[in-house]
Amino acid sequence: LDRAIDQNHFMMGVYAPSLTREERFAARIISSVLGEGMSSRLFLKVREQKGLAYSVRSFYDGLIDTGAINVKAGVNVDKADLAIRAVLEEFEELCSSPIPQEEFDKARESIKGNLVVSIEETSAVSDWLGGQLVLLGRLITLEELLEAYDRVDRDATYALAQELFRRENLKVTAIGPGQSEERLRAILERR
């Protein structure tokens, strides 16, 4: 299908800890600070302040043997390069200084609150428990998960961000008019 569109979509990401590693909780907090919700860094900077994206968000994907922190966005064709650079700036910010305590606490509490709310329906509980048994071979209680998030501190997220968001770890893909491997590589190299 070949048709004129006025939007580009891109996804950027880095490998992250798997579901079997304790660092996954720090990765989830990093993702929350970065782009989960309307008070996240990406939403406020890329969408609200700079007007570069229709939608922008991040998410942590944990699998049994690997994981990823990904950012995806839908942007106007003319603003795609600027939006990608703005996301890269936020990656650099995560590596240059620890997340401020208030922002860290807000993200952690949001994750914990969402966990509690997410298992209020019977089908959600069965999905959650079944997923744990299939992927981890054991059940983790809600209390264990909440305690795991409470054990994460700002230093752990800072160290993990510095490890994950190195230039050589970044992966990016884009679809839409004017996108090419060479163009994306040039944006990443100008970082």
C-alpha cells in the first residue's frame, strides 16, 4: 500500500533486564519516569512543551531471557528528526544525574498503585498468575512485588540508566515519508 501520509512513527529502545533479574524493578521505574503517563518527561517535553508528537510514551517489556525499555511516538513528518533528538536528550538526562527524589517517589508509587488496581478483576488475576507460572515457574505475591519496588533506590536507577542508555546500545526504527537507515544513523551520530 503506497499512500501519502503526514505522520511518521518511530520506536527507540535499549535492552533491559529480563523478568528473572532484580534490576527489572529499576528498569520499570526508569520507564515510568521517562514516558508513562501525562506527567512523564517525554509527554511534558516532547508533546506539551515542544509540540513535536501527537503521542509519545515509553514502556518496559520484560521477557524470560531479555527485556527492553522502548519509546514510541507518532509525529508530524516535518518534526520527526526533532522529536527523535528530544527523546535522545531525555535518555542523556537520565544518565547525567539521578532522578530527583520527588519524581522517583511519584513514579514508584504510581507503578505500585497501578499494580494493585490492575488485579481487581478476576480475569486480570488469572492472566497475572498464569503468566507468572508460565514465565517464571512460580507465583510472586502482590506483597512481594510491592516490596521489590520499595527496595529500589535512586542510585540503582541512575546506575542502570548509565549502563543501558549508552549510544552503542540504542536501537531505532521509523516508518513514514523520508525515513531511511542513513537518516536515522545520522541523527544518532549527532547526539
